[in-house]
Amino acid sequence: MPLSQIYELTHLNLYKALTMTSYHDLIKQRYGVDVFNTEFLENEILTTLLSHRSIRQYLPKSLPSGTLETLIAAAQSAATSSNLQTWSVVAVEEPSRKEKLSQLANNQAHIRQCPLFLVWLADLARLTYIAENLGLPHEGLDYLEMFLMAAIDATLAAQNAVVAAESLGLGTVYIGALRNKPEEVAKVLNLPPHIVAVFGLCVGYADTEVNVAIKPRLPQSTVLHRETYKLETQDAGIADYNQLMQDFYAAQQMNIAGDWSEHSVKRVAFAESLSGRHRLTEALKNLGFELR
């Protein structure tokens, strides 16, 4: 076995040893409390899903040959509406291009640091191109439904890629800040009209010296509704989660004032709170989406 392959396996085993705990503990970490009054089903895929955490520190280490193609095969195995496959992805590895994208996304250092940066695209250009080559109309592409379909398709594909990457011992983190300046991102990637970057994704080997905890989520009592939706019954779960997240912020030394509710509402308080994304409709139209 080549030395490089032995190194890959050693790093993968080390990563698993450092990140994988018992299934019971993974459930507990995901919710911040012991919720094993329910019989959760268990398998290797569920263990990978429950182990997810956002990685923002990467080792300066290349990915094994075939990694990118494997992730895209997994992505293309996701569901796609009507088999229209209205998404694409740009793989960015060139340091200068990653630097430009980092600057457009609030100068996030992990975009520069990761060996592979994937930019997921809502892509209606391909169907436009096919229709025009066939001399056929494509008016339906001008409607909001088609943009929404493309964004959903890209998201489903990307999440498949994330699960695949994490099953291989790699770390990931989504970068929504590419939507802060969509026209500028389009120029960096040479995107034609009818395409927009929905988000980015860092992929690489996590720096295991940086302890990244599993971030707790809202209790199921707030997100799981049986038969009909109920808003007023969520108060107790939200209150519990607020306290849980205050403790989490403190333990992770995150400089976040207030609890989860206060922090979240501040993110949507004003148009300016959206960090430039309040003009997304304008940007999409500039990029060729009519959004009727």
C-alpha cells in the first residue's frame, strides 16, 4: 500500500476517533439534553449525519485523487424535480480565485484555507441553451417557480455531497455569504446569464487540534408537528433552547450577546441586517432571472 494511502487511512481513523462518540452521546449532543426516552433507530449513515459540525479550520493537505468526482456522483444521486437537473457546481482550487471569493464573502479565511471550495449554482442557463438550440420556446424558465426549483435542486445535491464528504472523514462548512454580492461572484466564476451562486461549500481535512462541538438544535417539540401546525405550543421548547444556547455560546467562547431568540431576531431586524441580501431580487434580475 502506498505511503500516501496509509496516511489517508491513518488520518481518517484519527478523525473518526476524535469525532465519533457513542450513538447515545451523539443524540444528546445534537439536542443538548438526554432525549433517549425515544427508541432512535441506528446505523452507520445516521451516525455520520448526527456527527455533523461546521469546520472552519482546515489542514494544509490535498484531497485524495478522485475525491471531487466521488462527491459529485453523490450529489447527482440526489432527487431532482422532473429530472430537469437545474443545478451545476464550480470546483475552485486555485488560490487566487479562492482569495477573491473569500473577499466577497466577508473575508472568511476558511475559504482560502480549504483545498476544495465548491460553489453550488441554480442553473437555468443549460435549459435555456438547449431550448434555443432546438428552436423551442422557454418562457416557463422566466417564472419564480423555476428559480425556486433550481435553488432546491442545488441544495439537495450539495447536502448529498456533504454527507459523502463527512463519511470519508472530511470536514465541511456552507458559505451563504456568497449571496451578499451575487453579481461579483458571477464575474469571478464567469457565469453566463440565468445562473446564480446559491452558496459555497468548503471541503477539506479538519484541523483536529481545534475543538469544534456539535451545535445543539431546537427541540423536536418546536419543529415536529403532527397532523397540523401549532405555533403557540412552541414557547416552552424555545425557552429551554435559549438557555441551552447561552451555555453553548459560553462553553465555545463565542462572542454572542443574548440568547438564541435575541440573536436570531437581530439577524432579521432590518433590511441592512441581511448583509446585502435584501437586494437579492434586483441581483437575480441583473443575472437574467425574470422572476415573474
